[in-house]
Amino acid sequence: EKISPAYFTDFVNATYRDITNEFLHDERLKAIVSQLWTYYGSPPSKLSALYYSSPLHDYLTNGAYYPKGGGKALSDVLVDSIKENGGRIIFNTKVKIIFIKENTAYGARVEDGQEFFAEYVISNIDVHATFKNLIGQEYFNKLFIDEINKMEPSLSAFQVFLGLNVDLRKLGIDDYAIYVFTDYDMDKQYSLILNNNFYNSPFGVTLYSNIENSYAPEGKFAMAIGTLSNYDFWKNLPKEEYEEQKKKLADILIKRAEQLIPNLTSYIDLIETATPLTMEKYSGCYRGAIYGWNQILSQSGSNRLKNKTPIKNLYLVGAWTQPGGGIKAVMQSAMVVSNKILERGT
């Protein structure tokens, strides 16, 4: 049925809970249809209806797919495409400064002193690092920087990666993703996450080796247990206490996952744990935010930071800009920016 422009406007300005309240009455059913909210970092009462419903519609309509070879395979394809089209990639090298002259971006210097010049500069990293570290706040209107400082980053994550000495498929476990909630009240579940209460907070189990065979040798198995996590809990812990908390919370999640996979603890050969500080260290993202800006109403759609910046020829792509976080959305941002640049060059 055709959706009227007025209804679409109301939909864009609604939370996902607003939508479920309009069409559903049973609180448990609302919770069940909303349980994938942990993919987006905010509960239905805060999450933009557009950001939840669009991917869900795509999933229900077109299905879900996983790259053969995992996420790295997708990165490898992009690398090959860049090289085949005359591009160059420099790995393990940080940009130290973006050159600005007369309010126009024209290149960058990397940490070993090399300098690169171009008509356009595109940043896909954390906007705090882009604007404050690589450029400097003095190049921007104070109101613009104030708005950036007011924006709310998404939550981070806590993940436990496990290498098992048994193939779970031979034990009759053939799922590839399992989500566990302890309450139908999604706001209560969100509160547990904010307080890093891993005893009762929602968590997910991803059984990678059930997706494809390349993750582990024959007879072995790769899986992960993960949950959203609050950066503030971790940021000021002394090193010894940090390590203790990391092990304690990993053990809690493993014990909870053991209710789904009997004797899981006895199968473990290898454990690797990642906290919000790990996310911050390796992604460079402010507060380890895994979705860029939090995808709440005030930071969704046209309210999200624009791809075009106040600096001429400097563009943003990735989770901190429009349309939002997630693999598909950040790739869409890159397509939008590349098309703008190509149109200007013709």
C-alpha cells in the first residue's frame, strides 16, 4: 500500500517504540519484534524507527548474506579494486595533519613525513580526530565545534572470541547467531548494559564455523560472545583491575553461553577478549563507539553530520556521517561522496 508523504514524515520522526505501539498491543510481542535493537546500539524507546525498520525490511525481503572468507574478504575486494584503478594504499601509517589553505583542504602529511596532495580530501575516521587533531578547531566556527561536542557517540562493545577443540556441528549445534534477553522490558535491558551488568544484560553468540569452514582447522571451531558495553566503566580502571574485570566479565558471558552450548568451558582452547578500550585503540573511534554517533532521533537522517564539511573539498564518509552506522550505510556514504566528486569533475 502506498505510504502518504505525511505518514512518511511522521515515521522518520518516530522512535521504533512509537511504531510498535501504534500497531501492536502485547508488550511481549513488541519486545520480540524489537530484539535486534542491540545491532544499532539503542533501545526501541530511543532508536530511530527509520534506522531499525529499513535494514529489517531489507532482511525480511532479500534475506541475509555473509561474505565468503568473512569481513576481511570484503576489505580485500575493495583493496584490489583500488589498486586495479590506479590507487595506492599505505597500511599501518597514521595521518598526522590535513593541509588547509584559504579554507580549502589540499592534502595530508603522514607520520613518517611523507606528504600527499590532492584536489579532494576524504576522511572516514572519527570526526573528533578529523576536526580536532588532524585540522584544528581554529579552522571551524565555534558553533560548529560546540554542536559536535554536544552530539552523543554510540555505545561500544565487549567481545569474547573463542577457539574450540571440537566441531559443534558434530554435536548437533547448527545455529549461526543466537540472541539472549532476560526481560521483555527493553529499557531495563538497556539499563543493565549501561551498568555493565553482564549477569543479566542481553548478549549474542555468533557461531562463525557454522557459517563457513575457513575460520578454523578441521575438527576445531570458532565462535564469539558479545554484548554492548559502556565505555565509562572501563576508561579509568588501573591496569591490574582492568585485566581482572576483563577476565571476570568474559567468564560470566562464557557461563551464560554454556546454557546454550553444554560443556562449552571444557571445549575452549583459546580465548581473546576485547573491551571498549580495545575498540578505541584499534579503530581510533572516540570512546570506542562502534556505530559512530548514537542512532537516536536527534542524530538520525538529515540530523546526522553531513558528508560535506565547512572546509572546501573536505568530505566525510563512514559511521559518523550520513546515512549512519553499519557496513551497508557506510558504503552508501562513500558512494554519495564519490558521485558528488565525480559530478564536479565532469
